Amino acid sequence: MLWLAVGVLVMWGITWLAVPPLLKWQGEKRLSELLGRTVTIGKVDFSPWSLRLAIDDLVVSAAGGVAPGGSSLPPQLSVAAIRVDADARSLLRLAPVVESLQIDAPRVRLTRTADGHYDIDDLLARLAPKPEAEPGKPQHFALYNLEVHDGEFVFDDAPVGREHRVSGLQLSLPFISNLAADIQVAVKPRLAFSLNGVAFDSGAQALPFSPEQSGALSLKVDGLDLEPYLGYLPDTLPVRVTRGKVSADLKVDFAAPAAAEARVGIHGSVKLDGFDVTEADGAPLLGIGTLSLALIDVRPLARKAALGALRIDGMSAHVARDAQGALSLTRLQPAAASPQGPASSPAAASDPAASAAMPAPAPVSTQADWQVTLESLDVTGSQVVWNDAAVQPASAFVLADLGLQATRLQMPAKEPMPFTLKGVLRPQGDPATTLATLALEGQASDAAATVDIDVSALSLAALAPYVSLATTARISGTGALRGRVAWAAAAGDKPRQLVATIAELGLEGLRAGSASPAKNGGDIVAVKRVRLTDAEIDLTATKIAIAAISLQQPDLQLDRS
């Protein structure tokens, strides 16, 4: 036992002496290579007997490091002190368990250099996740007693010569954890700061005599106009928010039941008013009159969200297809970011081996899929605007008076979700003309879906551009359809199923002829009435069965020339 005790003391002594200089050297080197910036650490202390780590004077330099006049730029980030008290259970759990984390005097400076560009563009490029990363299991961790003291954030809007400052930041969180750790909570939730001289303090709400250690943070915003801040969004975004107001009434609850996993939950409501989004080139994309969403229990650390009612009124969605057949939505996918930013690491430049090697990209976080439930979705007074340049002549429609109702929505969609959709198809710019009336009703899950379709007052002329010979054919008349589409995913030995059933299809006043002047534009086919009943189209087996079809007063004109 004596030799064991001596051995432990010797190991503690070696660790106490060796870990601080090693962490300082490797921390500066690795972070400089990762960020492409000079990173310096003033001092590192480590106590192996208490697992306490102290880091003083952490500094991340600004891009370039030197202002145009030759003076040194303020650092991008500086932290006076970081204190981490780890728990020995980290070794047993194979997951980080931190009893307390204190961050003193963090200073962050962000500069807007031009419209949509910032002095951290190189960092964003370096730290961008790989698009091919696949989701995996969430990383378990337990972080308790988080405290930030005397923080400051400075936003320098260089193009307009304006500076915004958040100072005196005080943040206390009892825990951020998805792992049961049974750690004593010593802090109450609180957020306080001063924005351009205007003070804000959430206060502390706690239940010290409750069987479970709990507390809450409240956030309330009423009609915040986004327009003054939209110019600060980066140009790299595939969309542009042009206007909108945000309201929110949220509460963040912290609960640490005895011998159970700590919980962080968000509940309340959020609302958008007059919200407009365009594509990067200014083309309209989405407009929302009002949107309200109830949050019942959102647990971001557990990746679970229970949502209440989502109501959208006055939505206008724009979808287009160009002459090559590409949908406008495909343009919203951002280009893959380069793993290496434009700035080079001064630290790496002094190390030939590091200069020759590519900087390591940021580690990609692998997370499990979110589990989301939504009690109901109600879309009213909305429309979808469709422009199609891939057909001749080009089509321009509006699915107006759109109403969509759905209940029991979930992701993943394990259980059937009932829904109904109604709308009226009209030509753009002519709200008095009806091209079709559409009604859908059905249910869907990730394993099966059925939808009943009812189409009436369908203008066949509106469909002419989508007929294969539309450039030389002229079609007119009206139609109506009642049917059902059923889909089932492959399961076991059963292949995927996709069957369309037509209960009744009727065409009135069908006329089809040549649009060519050489053919005098005459009718080739004219039928007063076409009626088809009880048809089944099995798209999986490529089979069609029709019970009955009738034609009334058909007329066929053939011309040999």
C-alpha cells in the first residue's frame, strides 16, 4: 500500500508539472492551425487531485492582425480566465462531466467589412461542416454551474461607421446536460447585459425548497422589427429576408431531479408578422402575413420537440421552373464551403511541417435525428404562385384560396397523419377566372399514404402546354375527376406499391385540333361528353384496368395531305 501511495503521488506530481506546459504548447499550436489565426495562451494550471483546469489570457488574433494604418487590430476574442472543475465520473462514463465552468471577462469583436461580409468569413469557411457527414448518436455530456462574468461583445459596422456594444454580460445556467450526473447545483439561471447603454436583467427564478433543483429564464419580445438588422446578414445565405416582425414569449426551465437526468425545456409561443423572403437575386420566394407557433416542451439537448398549434395566414409561396427544367428551389442549396479559409496561420508559418500540411477541418458533430411532434397545422388565405418556362407556351398559374389542415404531425412519421387541402387554380393576374377547383383529403406516414382527390371545373386548355404535342395541338373543354392514390413502402417480401384509382372521370366539350396555320386550325377530334368509371392504374405492376368508358357524339376529322 505504501508503494501504491508513493506511485500515485509521483504520478500526480508528474501530471501537475507536465500537463500545463504541454496544454499551453499544443493548445496554441492546434488552435492556430485550425483557425488560421494566431492563438496565444498566457498561463495554464492543472490540479490532478481535484481535476481543476485553469487557463488565463486566451487570445485569438483578428484577421491579418494589422490595421491599414499599421496599428495592431484588437483581438477577435480574448478571455481573461477560464476555470473548469471536471468530475472523476468522466472516466467512468466515457463522457465529459463538468461540475462547474467559469468564464471571466470574455471579449468578442466582430466587424462588418462590407455588405454581407465580415472579418470572420475565413473562420466560417474553415469551420464549415462537411456536407457528406451522416447523422449518428448524440454525444452525452453533463455541464453544471456555468457562469459567465463581465462579458462584452462589440459589433463594428465599418461601412456606416457605427458601433454596437453589449457590455456587462452576466450569464448563469444551472446545467446544460443530457446525462444524469447527480451534481450539486450552486447557481440560479440569470441573464443580464447592457445593449448600447440600455440595461436588461432577467432576474433569477428558482425553487430552492423543491424536491428537484429547478429554475427558469424568461424572454419576452413584442413586435421586434427586423428591418434595421437585415443588412447584417451575410451574403453567403441563399435567401434574403427583406422585412418582418418577431414576437416571442418564452420560458427556459431547468430541472435536476434527484438521481435522474437533468432537463432543459423551452415552452411558450413565437409569432411572425409581415415576413418576406426572396432569393439571392431578389426573386420572390416566400411571404407570410402572420405565423404563430406554440412550444409545449422543446428539449434541444435531448433533440426532442413537442409543438402545439402552427397557424399560418396570408402565405404566398413562389415556385418556378426555368427553360432547362430546373426548379427554383434547387438554387437555395448553398455551395459547399472550402475547408480552408483565405487567412494563413502565423503559427503554422513558423512550423515547416505545419505549413506543408493542410489544416485539419473542424470536427464534424454526429447527432441523432430530432423527434418532433406538432399537434396541428392550419394554413388559411394562402397561395402558391407557379411559373413554368420549360413548356411552350410558358405557364403562369396561382393556386389561390389555399387552405391546408393537418393533425398529429410527427417526425419521424411513424403514425398516420390526417390532412385536407383545398384550393382554386387561377391564371396569374386574373382572379375572376377559375381553371380548376381542387380538394384533397387523406393521411400519410413514412410507411403508407392514401389521398382522395376531387377536381372539378378543370380547364383542359390550361393543361395544353403539358401535353406532348402542345406546340402543334389545340385543346379545349372542361373536366372533372374523383379518385384515390395509394402508396405503400416496401416491407419484407412485399415490393413498393403505387396505385391510382379513378372512380369517375368526365370531360365536357372536348375539342382537339391543330394550332398550325397550315392546318387552318380546325378540330380533329370533338366529343360532347366522355365518361370513364372504375379505372385502376397500378404504376408498380404497369397495369391499367378500366371498367367502363363512354363517348357521346364523337366526331373525328381526318385530312390526308
